[in-house]
Amino acid sequence: MTIANLPILVAGGGIGGLSAALALVNQGYDVLVLEQASEIGEIGAGIQLGPNAFHAFDALGIGDKARGRAVYTDYMIMHDALDEGLVGKIETGEAFRQRFGNPYAVIHRVDVHSSLLEGTQESGKITFKTATKVCKIEQDRSSVTVYDQHGNTYKGLALIGADGVRSVVREQFVGDPARVTGHVVYRAVVDKKDFPEDLQWNAASIWVGPNCHLVHYPLRGGEQYNDVVTFHSREQEEWGVKEGSRAEVQSYFQSITPKARQLIDLPKSWKRWATADREPIAQWTYGRVTLLGDAAHPTTQYMAQGACMAMEDAVTLGEALRTCEQDIAKAFDLYQRARVARTARIVLSSREMGRIYHAKGVERLVRNELWRGRSQTQFYDAMQWLYGWNVSNCLDAAQYVESTL
């Protein structure tokens, strides 16, 4: 195979990896996705989709697939978990759609992945190699070679490291430590028949309390509900996922209102995530290798933007390749400059949002006053930086960031 006919390699078959694969195909490349799991799939529960996510879906060519699986909310709402007081309510109806060009929605993470996977399968230009863990990466001026755990090699024009929060690609080129937060997330999905009627709101709903919060919203046409609770652990946590304990999660929510407490009594089983992020970095690109999604900017969940940022990355990467007329070195640099500040803002804002959600004492009182009397237009203005992203402006920030190459 000649250099010109080589595919671009993508490490990781999750939301970021599949989004990258679609963006690359849209620019005329063949793609080989290397996935360490034995099959292409996704785990998790619900995720929230801002208008920026729908702009990304459309740019990737799967807008109709994703829209058909999403639940469109009427509002986002925050209550105080101690006294049930309303802290803030943002309407996500027609005025919101007009402002940002797309809706706000909630969806099962698997349904996002399925929409992307169907798009990759229909393209006819994306090949998958499962049970394949990237172990070593070498490159020269015209290609990248990846070695897997069996010593097999895969050669491509470039490598996109979309291999998640424990990225092997990032480890080889950056080698920075994870920042374990001490915050633990319990996630479950509950059938509608088992979900309290007085909480069956068509909304992305959060209850905020001292060192904790609870989230719920409908999934899959309202037939299921996402149920997520977060707390500051009493233990020394290690980053990872395991089965949750009903007794443990109940022990952290003794002081909250009974209405919100219902959420921790519902699930028959929980998955337990001990969360971490990493410090934002200015360099994602190393020759013909670049990072994308959680491999580039792992974040905590408080901004509800992890999957959205990965899809934005992919769209921006595709646009950079188009703009640079397939000059990979120039495109990777342009992509990096367009994305570093925005994604770092998400990481840092998420940390601060976690503090706001979990405020106690006088800080809780300040938190509850933050949005009092704010109009919907004022809420939308504050969200413009986040939800105003689209394919036509995705490269704009690059002009303000000095090239690192």
C-alpha cells in the first residue's frame, strides 16, 4: 500500500472515536478504528445534549438518527435539596431554540453511540479492529505506526488519540497524572413505572445540597429515567468504576428533603464512578498524532459537556483538514489552536460548578441568590459562549492562539 492510500488511524471506538472517524470520512479519508474492547459498544446512562451537540450531529451527518432517539426537555431546573426551594429555571422551548438554532435534549449514552456507529457503518470507508490495545506509537515524516498488545502493527497517515480518560496515546506523549477529585457518582436507569410520579418532569433536573447533588431526567421517550447522585467521599478514592452499594449511597443523603431522597431509594443496582480530570494542556498535537475528546481534555461531569466536546473536537478537526487542504501538519495545529482554550474553559468551569452545586453554609445562601430575578434572555446571554458554537465558527478561536509548531 502506498503512503497516499493509507488510512488515518483512530485509537478508540467510543463517542469521540466514532465522531472523529465520521469527520475524517467526510473529508475523503479511509479510517481504521482500533478498539481495545472485544466489541464496539458503550456503557453509562443518560447524558445531556446542548444545541452545540446537535450542530455537531448535523455536521457529522447523523442529525436525524440522534434526533429520533432524544427526549426534548421543556426546561432545566435547579432546586435546593435541603428545603426544596427553586434556585433557577431555564426554559428550553421555542425561544431557546430560536436563540441557539437547536434544542436542548437528554438521551441515553448508548443511543448517541448507536447513532454514530450506524453512520460509520453506512459510510463504507471505516474499518474496525477490536480487541486491539494501542501499546506503542512510532512516526516518521509521512506516516504513523501503531503496535498492539500482540506485536501487530498498523500503519496510517496519522493517528487520532480518542482513547478516553485513560488514554495510552496521551500517556506516551504527555504522561501527566490524573487529578482524583474525591467526588463519587452513582448512576442508574429506572423504568417509568418505578419512578415517582411527583418527579416525572420533562426537564433536566438537579437538586443541589451540601457536598452532594442529585440529577434526574427522562430517557427513551419517557419510558425510563436517568438517576444520578454525586457526593464527596469520606474515603481516599482511586479513579475507577465498580458496582455501587445501596447502603453507601444512602449514608450520604441523610439531611436532604424526602422528595429528593426518593431518588436514592429507587435503583435496584448502581454503577459507582470515582471521578477524576486532568489539568488542561496547551499541546495536543505531536507530529502526525493528535488527541481528541477525553484523551485531550478529561473533565468532571458538572457542565454536562463531555460527549458534546468530543463531537465538537471531531467536527473542528474535519474543518481544519478541509481548510488546510488536507495538509495534516497544518490541520492538526489549526485544530489544536481552535480547541485548547474552549475545552480548558469547560474543565475549569466544571470544577467551579461542582463547588457551586455543593455549597454549604453561607456559600449555599449566596448560591441560591445567584440567579434570582434573572430573565430568560439573561440566562441565554450567559450561555452564548457555550451553546453558540457551530460548524461555521468552530475555527474562529484559532486566530487568537499562537501556533506551537
